[in-house]
Amino acid sequence: GEHHAEPLGPFEELDDQRRAADDIHQAAAVFGVVREAGDRHVDPDAREFLAPDDMPAAIRAFCRRTGQAEPQTEGAVIRCALESLALRYRQVLSVLEGLTGGHIATIHVVGGGALNTQLCQWTADACQRQVVAGPSEATATGNLMAQAIAAGAVGSVTEAREVVRNSLPVATYEPHDGAAWADAAGRFDAITS
């Protein structure tokens, strides 16, 4: 008989994303890819990235339009996308600290992004802040804790946070390579302003 592949469910898609993130991280270690930022970046908030038919083609077109070399390989496209996200987080962090007048010491990454080890490390590097990643199922966990509070099983939001912290794995990433990322931030600011 003929076999038809079933569409991936949300958990299988997350597993695929985690495996892809792990593959990128392992390849970087095996091939000695440097940790400092590359020289191609896109503006993650640009309209052309809202729902493109072909994300790699949209990334290449943005690079071409902004006078940057186009990423030629799948790895270069992924690196461009992840570094651009990390640099955008740096910009947003700066705005938030400017608005509040405070210093944000730790960035918490939840949801699917928490599974991408390279994105989390580059976020720590670009922002020069500690990154705590997890839980990956933040929405479901938050809904569960809200129900637990409503049912009286958990006494408060503070207690719910403690339950989550003690029940689900998180990973911590420390920043490295500040000077290289500061240089990349200058180039990124130029294409996003």
C-alpha cells in the first residue's frame, strides 16, 4: 500500500526545532565557528518578514537591498536570522532600560526559542546579560498555574513561579565576546534605523 506522511503535530515540530538547534550548536563546536557576530543582518521587524512564502529568499533579498553580501548556504541564512534576533533583543533591552531607568540583569527566554541553544547563547553575547531559557511550554504552564491558583492548590503568583522554577528544567547562558557583538550592533543599528 501507499504510505502518506501525517502532518507533524506541535510537539513533533518542537522536537524537530530542538534537533535543528542542537545540530547548529554541534556544528559550530565541531567546525570551530567563532562566537563573535557575523557581518550580515536583517531587521526582524521589517514587513517582508511577517509571512514570506520563502524566508531564506526574503533574508537574501533584504541583505541585497541593504548592500550586504547575501548568505549563500542554509547555515549562513540561519546564522543571519539568529544573530539578527539577538541584536534586536539588544536594541529592545536598551529601550526598556532607558524607559525604566533601571538595569535588567537577566533575560528570560520562554517558549520555543528557549530550545534553541545557539539563539540563547548569542542573545547573552549580544546583550551582555545572563539568559535563562525555559520553560519551553510557557503558555501551557502559565495556564496550568492560573488554574491551580484559581482552585486554591497554589496560594499566589509568587508561589506558582516557585513551583514552575522547581519543576521544569531551565538552562543558563553567560555572556562572552562583548567587543565583537558591540561592533555588530553598530552595523545592525545602521540597517534598522
